[in-house]
Amino acid sequence: MPPRLGCIADDFTGGTDVAAALRRAGLRTTLVFGVPDADTELPADCDATVVALKSRSTPAAEAVAESLATQKWLWSQGAVQVFFKYCSTFDSTAEGNIGPVTDALVEAAGARITVICPASPPNGRTVYQGHLFVHDQLLSDSPLRHHPLNPMTDASLRRLLTTQTPHRIGLIDHSTVQRGADAVREVLLALERDGVRHAVADALTDDDLAVIGAASLELPVVTGAAGLAEGLGRAYPTGTGAVDVPVSRTGPAAVLAGSCSARTLEQIDRFSAAGLPAYHLDVRAAAAGQDVAADALAWYEAQDPATPVLLYASASPDDLADVQGELGVAAAGEQVESLLGALASRLVERGVRRLLVAGGETSGAVTTALGIRTVLVADEADPGVPWTYATTPSGHLALMLKSGNFGAPDLFLRAFEDVQ
Ligand code: ADP
């Protein structure tokens, strides 16, 4: 079995993001959804495997257990090193889950030190003197200060980690990174001798991340955002450069949107404005017992199969608040997710071969409904938004899963440009 880079992502679309980064680094990459089990099969010839969990905001003990089970499975599949991928905003609470999961992975691997670096320079996330910046602002001055789940009110990664781990925390400063991989390796050894477990690394550019990646090759566990995964991937011995994944470029195409994020609403507008067929799924009608999926399928059957179609439940913030007020937030979400999951299965049964799904939760609902556990990662249409290649009982499927706010406004048009 060839050596592989294993990766654990703490959320679903983070998994797609890091898988795209590893592929960019030249690694043939497989993405697995959820904790793998004995039946999860990997293609024989991939260099990297990403397992996407939903462990960012779950109780720490649960996140640790799922991450450890995944690490064990990655080892059994030939992974020599495990990268723990979290958000480039260090999205976490005083209890975790970044610290507890990292500690558990490091201990299970028998390691003594790991790197912490959430920098993602293309997205404006940089680390300097151990502080996380969002463009020109400290994390704590940025809009992330008001994040609905985990407000980030401190930009010092070392201070943030203090409440999440009992272990010592150190710094690899930018002047060290500028001196190259050997200098970083020396500082890592010195920190390890001092009993430091978590080495926060400064990084301002992708080149800095490549240096840190090269210096981290021997560490059993490395942690960061997609940027450091790419840096590590570039230094990886099995990187093959050109990677060919047989994604279908033709065949009936559909977009299923369940995200209500501003960018997805823009993408829907652009698709409709271009005169392409779009169908709005009425959540209230579905909740009232109407067979909205059947109506949508009847509409689909009447469309030209050579033209991409869009089916969307997405609503503007005001409409969303109204529906949620009427049905309850969880009930409305479940209604939408089961509707989009059912539609995905029936569209694929009817011959759809290219499917773009907008929304993190929505993507989870669709892959579950399609019974897809493993995909091969192909070209990116936009940064962090790759096509993937899946196998379903109805045949092969080109599948794109995007986080609500990802992708350019014209993504829904460009994704299928071959048939337009
Ligand atoms: P994002 O990646 O933008 O956060 P998600 O798919 O993760 O998108 O989340 C969007 C949530 O909004 C889903 O739970 C979905 O079911 C719900 N939703 C979508 N459209 C509606 C609607 N019209 N009414 C109520 N809830 C909706």
C-alpha cells in the first residue's frame, strides 16, 4: 500500500475545501463523508484521504472519539501522517474542540509536538506573532467577533489555546519561517525539548505555508486550515503533479440549492437572469402535505435535458425568518433537507449526471440520500469548490458540493458551461 496523507476535517464543506487544496498540491485525493467503517473502500491509487466529520461544534468528548476512530482508520489505510483541518478563523469555544481533538490525535500517535497554523492567505487570514488577522484586522476586531455560534473575541492563538489544552504552547515566529524549513525544524526540536506541545506558526503567504509544510513532514500530526494542508501536500513525497479524474463533462445537469447565504442567493439570481430554467420549492406547501417533490419532478420532465436546471428552496432573510417563525427553525430545515435529498435521488434515477449542491447542511442531506460515502476530488470551478466524482447505484455522477458563501456569483452558469 503506498504511503498516504490522511486528513480529518471538522466540518463538511471544510472537507471539500481541504480536499481541493490537496489536489491543487498535486495529490490524488479521496474525500469520505462521516466516520469511516469497515465497509468504506478507497481507490487503490490515491495519495491523500480526507474524512469530513461534523465535529466543530459538537461536545468535545464526541468530537475526540470520532476523530480518534477516524485517525485509526486512516492509519489502517496507509496514512503515515494525519492533518487536522479546522476553520481559518479558528472557530472554537473556550472548551474546544480544536485543543482537545489535537491533544487526543497527538497522544494517540505517540507524538510530542504539533504545529498550529490557521493561516489562509488567499482568504486574507494570516498569522503574525501568534495573532490571527482577517485581512487588515485582528480576528477580534473583525465581523467574526459577532459569529452566531462561536464569537471570536481574542486574536491571540496562544491565549485561545490556553483554555483548550493543559499543555505548553510556543511560537515559531515569522523571522524563523523566513529563514526556511531547516530553521523551522530546529525551532520545533527546541520547543519539543522544552516540553511544548502546540507550536503556533506565523504565516503571511502561501510560500510561508510551503516552508512550514516542508518542516512538518516528519510530524505524525499537523494542524491548520486548508492553506497549511496545501503547503504540506506540496512537500509530500508522493505528489504526482498532474492528476486526472474522469469527471463527466456532459450529460443532464442540475443545481439543488438549500443555502440561504447571500452568495447563493446571488448565484440563483444570475442563473435565472440568464434565462435558464429555475423552479422554486415551496416549503410551506411541503409542510402542509403537498407532494412538492412530485410537482418539481413533473416540471423537470418538461425541460430540455440539454439545458441545466435549478431547483431551489433558498429564501431571502425576511422570507426565511417568516417560514421559520411559522414552522420552527428545525422543522423548516428538516422539511427542506428531506425534500432536496429526495429530489436528488429521483433526478439521478432520471439520468442527471452532473449535480451541483449549494449549502453545507444541504450537501449532507443530498449525499446521505444518494448513499454516497466516498468521492474522488477533481478540478476546482472556484477556490475551495471542486467537482468530485462519485459512484451511485444509477451510475457515475459528477458532484459539486459548495458551502453557501463559496464560489463566484456566476458559478451556477460556469459550472456547466460545456452544455451551454
Ligand atoms: P449554508 O452553507 O449557506 O449554511 P446550509 O445548507 O448549511 O447552507 O443551511 C441552510 C439551511 O437553511 C438548511 O438547514 C436548509 O434546510 C434551510 N432552508 C433552506 N431554505 C429554507 C426555507 N425556504 N425555509 C426554511 N429553511 C430553509
